[in-house]
Amino acid sequence: MGLLETTEDEGVESTTRSSTVTTTNINANTGITIVVRNNIVANGSSILEMASSIHASYIYEAKTFVYYCKASLAKDLDKMILLLLKISLTAALRGCLSISATNTRKNMTSVQFTVGKLDAGMAILLTEDHHLIEFPSLLLPKGVTSGSIVNIAVSRNVPEEEKKMKEFWELQKAILTKFASEEPEVPIVRVKNITQTSLILEWNPLSLHTAKLRSLDIYKNGTKLAQHVPSDTNFIKLSGLDVDHEFEFHVVIKTTAGEYRSNKVTARTHKMDNLTGIRVAFGLFEEPEPAITELKDLLTRMGASWSEEVSVETTHLLAQLPGGANYDRAVQHSIPIVKPEWLVQCDRNKKIQPALPYYIVSVPTNE
């Protein structure tokens, strides 16, 4: 006889087998998986005992053929390893054994399937209780065709699972450290430059840290305004307000880190006789001096203010002629451009005067 011989179940003198199903899993890290259903005994030592001696997991189902070895080989460990490998390969060729290239695990689940149809890289597998699954045919052993019977064993890879979970939480901690260590700062809102019908709502430049701004909304008396605020500005001028009326304002910013609401501020627009909200700039004059100096003195007596250049805080531009940088900015920001007589009439009447009759350009009116 050669190293490995096969014979029928009947008439084997030195080989016996038990009728019970036996499964052993000696070493979970072995590269070979052999599953046996009928224990085979050769010269007083079972194959499972031999497998235990070389730390191999051995599973084998004997149906028609019985595998046995010479007694002399059982004493040689190296040859025994070679023998088990040949047993595995021979049994695999006969379709009664599967060898797994992955490590085996405890509590492994094995299911027997009948190959139904092979098509387009997929195999239709049927269980004994007539359940159907699709399985990649690339993962099936070579030579499997329709009608072949295969065993698919599934085990939980706990070490790899723990490794992936550890990597996941390390990533979460890194994200938390980089992007969530500092939350965006809540905007602080304040009101300035109140007039009879307008005011400026201002807040500190947004400090979002690692977050990004999605939207910034202004609320007046609890109602969201439709006015758009550019992300690079920190103020908004609200016009068209009712005279001598109280309003409540707050700001809501929505960021990638969440939503943040500012403090609420209350402001009342001025009465008609309150001229302190007037803030003018000067355009072109036929004779700038002493006209501009006299207008500045008048503004001081009224409690109003002035600036050299037009800004968002400017309420009116005083000029006698069109043109100039301040004129262009006033037109751009829709600031009324009026003659100096408008300011004189405000002081004389002790209340704010309509700007329309004093425009330095012709404004069409509906008759």
C-alpha cells in the first residue's frame, strides 16, 4: 500500500469507525479545517486523537470510502501532518470535505446547500428546507456545478470585530478633538443709530471655530425677516419701521455644529421731535465754506452727528450739486440726498421733515 489508501467500508481489518457525529476544533488559529462525521480508528488511535496531537481541526464525513494509514506513520509527527493534508485534499476531490483558508472559530455554523443554477457570476443555493439564497460563484470550490452539494460555514470574527471597533472609536475621538472641542460662540446683538423709521442691528464678528455657517436669520418680534444677510457682514440696517414703536430683535445662526440663538434686544424708534438720530455726510457745495462749518455747528446744537464719508450709519447726504464719491455711495445705498435747507427746516420746526421736497435731483411724483 502507498502512503494513503482507500477501500470500501466493508472488509477493512485495521480500521473501524463510530456511528456518532464527531466535531473537534482543537486550535482556532489553524489554517486547515477538517470536519468529520464518522470517527475513524487506525491501530487503536482515532484520527481525531492524531489531529489533536498536531493541533489541527479535523472534520470529515465518510460515506463510501474509508481512509486509514499505516501504523508506522502514526509514530512520525511530520509524516502525520503530511498525511492529514493528503487526506484533506483527497477527500476534497471526492466532494465530501471542505478546506477553509480562514481561521476557524468556536460556535461555527455550517449549512448544507444544493447548487441550483450558476449564472452571471452568481449561484443559486437551496437548503434542505427549500430556502433560496444567492451566492457569488467565485467563492465556490472549483468543479462545482448544478446539483453539487456544498457546505458553507460561518463564524464570528471577534478579534477583527474588536479591531474595527477600536479603530472606529479612535476615529470618533479624533473627530471630536479636531472639530468639536470648541463650539461656535453665541452672537451678541446690539442696536445703534435709531431714527424715526430705521435702526442698525449689529453683532460681533461670528466666531465659529471649526464649524461652518449655513444661514443667519434676523427675527423681529418673533417673526423671521426675509432680508438676506451676507455671511461676511456683522450688521443689517432695518428701514420702514413704525415711528415711536417698540421692537424686539434677535439673531439665529445655523451652523454645521448646530443652531445658536443670540440675546434678545428691545429698541424703540424715535418720535418725530427727536432729531438725535440724524447722521449726515457732505457732498459737493458751490461754496463749501463757510456753509459746511455752519451746518456742523447746527448739527451739534440739535444733538445730531456727521461724518466725512458716507457709511451704513449715514441717514442723509447734504449737498448742493450732484457728483463726488459720497454722492455715488449715497446713491448705491439708497440714502436720501437733500439740500442743506432740509436740515435748517428740521431745526426750525423742531421735528424731522420729509426729505422728498428737498432732493437735489428731480423726483417724479404721482399727481
